[in-house]
Amino acid sequence: MCFSCVKLVWNWLVATARLDAKLVWNWLVAKLSVDTASLLVEKEKVNWSKKHDLLPKVKRDFQVEQFKNFSKQLRMCYYDVEIDGHKFQQHFVTDGTWQIEFDDGKGVVIHNSPMFDEVTTDEFVLTPEVMSRVHKICGGNNYSLVLRNSEHLCRYIRSGAWISFQMARNTPLRAIFENHMTAEQMKLINTMPNDLIFEEEPSDEPIYNEVGDYHVQFCQSKEILTDADNDAFNILFLGPTGSGKSTLINHLYNQDVVKAVGSASSVTRSMTYIQGEAMWSEPGKWKKFDKVNIIDSVGFCDTELPPKQVHHMIKNSVKMNMTYIDKVVITCSGRIEDQHSQAIKKFMKWLSYEEHKHNFLFIYNKCETHTEQEMEENLLAMSSILDTDINTQFIVPSGDGELDKSIKMNQCLDFSPRAPFEEVEKNLESLKNAVFIRDVTNKRIPVNSESCAIQ
């Protein structure tokens, strides 16, 4: 055999050996990756079986005292961590000297050890509100990479929202775990731990005694719905911070069931499902609803919560908890900024406004100082900015020879605090009519994974 032939055969044998070695190596890497992922999942399953609480322990008071060492200017930072080949970000809050973070195995830790190679994501000030949130998490030790991780804790300290972008849909970290979680466990992702929820008992005092039984009867507030809760008339309130969503909800219940404060920072920091019963009926409009779910959402364009964060909170919560939505109530007030209109249009597209116009109610709120002319002009401006059909309405037969009545799905309303009932009676009736009326087909807005793809 000639030398060139021998060399050719030798090169072929070497190439084949290298290919086999590469295939074996790739198999080993894949096998090890699966095994380490399995270990991580099994560890998390133990965490998922625990109560969704931080479970603060005896170190709480000590850590509250430790936090007094922090200066006023704070930063939210992270550094990269790798465990068994899986990468994620470990977040912490620092003033440049002292740090507070949530550690697997140690729980909440406050220390002044030097930090290296960190990336700063946000800067904020130690306000009384921030200090109050720190007091609530001190001593917490119930860590979960999926449900209660370091990013959750730091974003809560900064803004009051329990969110981890690493656990958003279609992220590598979430992909490791989601196929191993039950539907109920999935609902807990980016949901506030139970012991951080301040449940102020709703006032039993009616806002207006004159309303009588003509209101939704309050039952309870929840952050997560079960499958049984979905058999209800579902109403989703959306709108910019300070537009009066919570006030409108309180008037539907005729009592203060949610906190309502006019400020640049959203009072609502998590999705709240307020359950009740509407036990009255309106001939030609609707039958009574045995069960009602009214969803109070986080305000758009909050001064502390980034738009992306707000969108994710609303989208994920509704997708995980709702099958259908019966009415979307979008509220605006004052000047409708570009960022407001963009946020609203994204949600209109998400919930297929063009196909469900009669399921949408647009309210230009807080019109107490406006003349009739200004209210008409604001209504037209809102419709133009949001590209809505200002003529969408329901025609209700009055009977007894009277003229038919129109219930409009674009309205200007005002519920001034402590206003006499006579001043709000007409607006209150308009609000209830528009919220609860539906067409003869009872058409509902379906909520599914495809409809929730907010870009």
C-alpha cells in the first residue's frame, strides 16, 4: 500500500475517533445537566410545599437594629452566580458599605462585607415607606429560588412589588422548573407572600346609606383565585396611577374595600381580586350575578414601578387566574400622557378590543371642576388618543310607552369625596349600568396564552 493511502486511512481513523469522543462528551454534558437540573428541581419542590410566607424568626429585631447603619442613598445591585451549571443573578440592596440580601440557607442577611463585580440596576432613597418594608422582611428565612428569591426581596424593598424578572415567562431560569409545578404553584410565581400582605379590614360603613341594596355585596379579597372562583362575572380595572380606579371599585361595593389615595405613586402594588355578589337585577339590562370578581390592578406609569414591571404583573396574574373577562374598565383623568396611551393601547390589543368593543368601558374620571363643555371635549380627546369607538353603546328598551335609553361605553364621571348623594346619584347609576350590562349573547373575552403576548 502506498504511503498516501496509509495516511488517508490514518486521518479517517483519527477523525472518526474525534467524532466519537465529541459525541460521548456531549452526551455526558447533557446527562450531567439533566442530573443537576433534577437536583435543583427536587430541592425546590421542598420549598414549594411550604407556606408562601417569609416566616420571620428571632433575628428580626436584631436585623432591624442593624439596618439603622444604612445611609439614605441606596442602590439595588446584583452579581452573577452559578450553581451546578445553572446561572442566575443574586440581588442585594446596598448603601455602598452595608448590604441586605436574601440567601439560600441563611435567609435575610445584613452585612458589611466587601462586594465585587456587582452591577447596579436602580438607585433610590431610604424613605419611611422603604424602612417600613425592610422591617417586614427582616428575619425572613423561607427562601425559594422560584417563589421567594433575592430579586423578589430587593424589588419589594425598593418599590413594594414582589417581582423577579428572572422568573418571568420564557426565561431560562423559569424553564428549568415550570414543567414540574402544579397550576396552583404556578400562580404563586411573582405573587406577594402571605405575611407581607397588610389586610386592612374593609369598613362596614356604607359610603351612601341611600344606595340601599343597590350595590355589590362584599365577600372577600384574594390575591389568587381557584378554579371555583372563575364561575363569576369578571371585571378588570385598568388605568394610570391616580386615575381613580380604586374609588370607582369602592362605589360599586358602596364601602371602602380597597385603599384609594390620589398620588403619583400607586397604592395598589399587587393584583387584588375583590369578590362579591350583585343581588339585584335590572329589567332589560341584566339578571342578578351570584358571584362577581372585581380586579384592582397596579397603576400604569407608577413613579416607582417601571412600565415593563407593571405590564408583567398584570399580564401574568390575569393569565394565571382568569379564564374569561366580562368587562374591562379603563380609567383616565387629567392630561393623558403618551406613556399612558401607549400602555392602555397595549392592553386593548392584548384583550382584542376591536372584537369585543361592548366589553370595554372607558371612563374619564375626576371631572368635579369641569363644565359640561369641558367634559364633552375631554371625552372626545380620550377617544381620539386611545382610538376607541366613542359611539359604542347599549340600547335598553324602557317599555310602558317610554323612550328607549342609551347606555354609553365612553363616559365622564366624578365621585368627589364626601359629596352629597344627590350630586353623585346620576354618575353612580351610569357607572353600574355600564359595568354590568352585557349583550344578549353574553359574549366574553377569553384569556389564554396567545392573547397574553404583550410586546
